[in-house]
Amino acid sequence: MRPHLLSYILTSPWAITQDYALGYLPIIARALRGEIVPVVKDEELEPYSATPSAAPGQQKQTLVMQIRGAITKYDQECGPRGMESYGRWLEQAYADNSINGIVLKIDSGGGEGNAMFHLTNILSKRNKPVVALVDGMAASAAYGIAAATDEVILSGKTNMVGSIGTFITMMDVRGYFEKEGIKLHEVYATKSTEKNQEYLQALEGNYKPLKANLLDPFNELFHSEVKANRPGLDKTVFAGRTYMAEEAISLGLADGMGNMEFAVQRVQDLSKSFQSSVSMGFFTKNKPAAQAKTWDAVSALTAESTDEQIDAANQELFNNGAVGLEIVRNADLEASQAATKGLEDRIAAQNDQIAQLTAANTTLQSGLAETESQLAAANTRLAGYVEGGLNTNGKQDDGDGKGTPKLTGSDFKVLAADHPHLFPSLSGK
């Protein structure tokens, strides 16, 4: 047994049935005693296989992945594959055009809560149908995974599903280590006043902090995810009970009963409409009972339906995953379209004004550049006169120190002729 798995078992929240967890206690006890737990390899536990399509002439295959044993995040040397591996296989199947969907064949009493969330997150990104076939048990974390698929099918009347809840098992090993001659001392930094308080309080018999700060928030996340994936569930199922097949179906925990062939056929059926649903920008869970309720609400609408009835139908669509789809009245749609057209017209008019202003600015910039060029030429001509004998007073020096005007009227006329824009009164402009 890997050390990090033992750490998860002793410290992490688990979504698992008690009897299922107790079945692992002998292995855990051996690991705690330092004994070597042998690696068991069973060829029957291969995680996936390809099943030919049930539809005649259909070339695509349905992928079957088997989830058995305790749900863990990482692969175990002495146990099943972890959800990280299953997640990678799912993503590979999403990208494989030869696969039209997946069947998850589940027989598990649950396991590590974080491992469940890891896989359900990947299931939420699927681009092809996934059907859960429960072949024995899908409890707690295993049911959380099943609920995240498009349909839950039970293989027999004695199948067990549910146990939607969270708990943690703690071991007080202080007495054991003291018996071995080891006394543990825990020393905390001065400001670490709340560190490990839930754990320390629980060791003294006060479980309230552990429940309030860890188990209850984790459990709420678990409940919220199941409710989102299976809308319309009876609220009684969230108390943690496990149900046999017929009662589970009546409460909405499962969609029906059938064998592997039936599950594969359901994947085939769902795959025909799955891509069109994805391409339209919304996702439909396709749960039969919930879908029937949704379409009953939609089909009952008429031109005289009230706003409350339309809102109720839209809520049913949203509850069943039709995100981005909304029913509106024709008058409201036309008003929205008219408002959009008016906004588009105003934007077009503003764009025309911007174009006109841009053109005018370009013309002004061009005229300014020409004027600056003419001014530079005039300054050059004036500089020529100055170099010809102007003193610091702007007069031609004749030797007496007083200076006489250098530029005559004819000089200015020459400048005006060369630069009419600078001397309009002399150039006649």
C-alpha cells in the first residue's frame, strides 16, 4: 500500500458506505503494522474495452470502462486504478472519432471525495454520451460519478445506489505509540492558534469543529453537484440512505433497468442527438422523467400564457441543462430585434461621422504641412538677407555703427512673390 493512500484514508473526507469501508480494515491494519500488502492483479479488472455498435452498418464503437473497488484519485499497487487514469481515458475517448460514447460499468461503495470531484469535472466536459451501468453498487462517491453521466441504468433488482453523504474516520494512535515506548509531542508556532484545531478537538471527543469546518461544507458541495446533475431528486435521498433498484428509480436516483447490451444501445440512441445539442450551445441531460416534465411545461404554452407560466417553463429548461435556451413571446422578440436594429443604425451613423472627421483631419494635416514648408522657405530667404550684412539690430552696417535699413520695398515684393501666403497684402492675394 502506498504511503500517500494510507495518509488519505486516515485524514481525508470520504464518501463511502460504512460496511464497504470496514471491508478494507484488515488491509489497513496490516499496512499500519508495517506488513507488506501483496499486489493483486486480476485480468478481469481491465479498465476498459471496446464494444461494437449495436446498430447495423454503424462503424463506431462504444467504450466500456469498469470502475470497481474503492474510489481513489491515484492508481493503487494493491487495488484499483485511480480516477486520474479514468479521467485520461475519458479525455482520449472524447478525442477519438471512432468512439460514439462510453458506458461506465460501476460496482463500488464509494471512496475518496476529492477523487470523485476530479472525475465528475472531466465528465462535465464530455462531447459524447456517457451512460452509467450499475452492476452491484454505486454508493456515495461512486454514485456521485454515476449521477454525472447522461443516464443511470441498474442491472438488477438488488442493485444498491445512494448513500449521498460524507464522513471521516479518525484513529487515535497515541496509546499505541506510548505502548511502543514512543511519546509524541506537538509544538505550534505562537500565531498558529487555530492550526489542526478540528483534529485536536475531535481527539478529545468534541466533533463539532470538524463537522462545521470540514465535513458539512464538503457534504454541501457533494449535494449541490448531485442536484445539478440529477434535477428533481426527492429531498429525502440526501440524508445518506442507500436504496435498492425499484425505490431508487421511483426517487429519481436511476433511470431504469437493463443489461450491458441495453446500456450500449442507449449510448447509440443518445449519440444521434447529442452532437446537435452541443452545437446549439446548450446541453440536455436527457433523463427521461425530468425530460418529460420539461416538455410538458413547454408544450402547454400558448399565445395566452402568462409571464409566470413562461418563467416556469424556462426554469424547467434551465434545471435540465438547457443553458442558453429561453422561451420568449413574439412581441418581446420583435421589440428586442427592433432595439438591436436601432442600435446598429446608430453605430453605423457614428462610424460615418468618424470617417468624415478622419478625412477632414487628414486634409488639415496636409495643409499644415504645406504651410510649414512655405514658412521654412521664407525663413531661409530671410536668413540670406541677414547673412548679407544685417547687424544685431536688423540693419545693414555701413561703418558708422548706427546701421541703415537693409530691406527695401522691392525686397519685400520679391519675398511676397515667392511666398504669397506669408505676405498677402504685398502679393495682391
